[in-house]
Amino acid sequence: MIKDYLNTLRGFNRDVKLALVPTLAIGISYYGIFLVLFNLYLLRLGYDAQFIGALNAAGPLAFVIMSLPAGAMNRRFGSRQLLITGITIYIVSFGLIPFADLLPLSWQTPWLFTTYILAFLGGAFYWPNIDVFIMEITEASEQTHAFSIRQALFPIAGFVGSLVAGFLPAIFVSTLGSTMADPAPFRYALFLCSLLYLPALLAMLATTNRQHERS
């Protein structure tokens, strides 16, 4: 049975393999590096637990509100285009979030809320449509395997990203000549999250631009 399973995985078409790249990118960047370091970054900006809790709640709330209309947009634009849009938003938002400490104090709070909510807007485009896209590019006999490997890759990537996150601030402290109390090492470590989405975007752009079909 294991041999048949591995044969099925090796038999995935090019689009399926490319569609797994964003899973790895999101797992390493957001569920690994970002979740480990973001709250530590906020603490170094002087924010308390109440603010951090409110900010972390605002993102999922935006995700809930936007997921239904974003999923419905699949009928008009197709899952591939919405995935590309979501990943592009990820690149922009995660690239902007960690530079809040360079702004005047009066701008930091609105900057953090705006960019953090924007990141979850990208998620609202991505998550409702990734499984739809995989269904469109796989045969019925492949779908169970495709879904299972995508789900398995996600926590593995998050595990790797979390381990990497533990070393990144110290590396930037040494490079910048700063200290762990300074937000700068965390700023640049978090900025890497944005860069990790670039291979995900290139992978999705390389997929076949096919007309999505519905039974």
C-alpha cells in the first residue's frame, strides 16, 4: 500500500507540485518565523498584552469577514487568479508590518493594524481557494493523496520555520551590532517572511492558466 501511495505522489502533474510550494512558504514564514517573533517584536516597541491581544484578534476577524466573499469570487476569476492575488498581498503586507518601529509613534498603531489586517485579507483569498485549485488540477484518484500531502507539509514547514526563528534574532544582533532589546533584529527577521513568499508567487505564476471547471 505504501508503494502505491508513493507511486501516486511521484505521478502528480507539474501543477500539483507547484501548488505545494505556497504551502511550504506559508508554513515556514507565517506559522514558523512570524508567529514566534511577531509578539516579541511588539513587546520591544513597548506595547502591552492588551494591545497585542487586540491586534492578534483583528487579523482573524478580518479573515472571517472576507473569506466568504473571497470564496465567492472564485466563480468569476477562478481559483488560480485568487491564489496569485492572495500571495501577492502576503508579500506586500508581511514586507510592511515589521517596519512600524521606524515610523513616528503616532503612526505605529494604525500602521500595525492596517498591515496586519491586510495580511489576513491575503489569507482570505488564499485559503478558501487552494483546495478548489487542487481539485481542478488532479484526477479523482489523486485527490486524497494531494490533500493529505498538502496537510502534512504544512506542520512540517511550521516546525522548520519555528526552529529557524529561534536563531534569526541572534544572527541579526551579531550583524547589526545591536542587542536583543532592540526591535531591529526582529524587524529584519520578520522581513524574511515576505521574501519567503516570492518562490510561492513564482510557483503559482508557473502553473497552467486553465479555464476552471465545475460539475
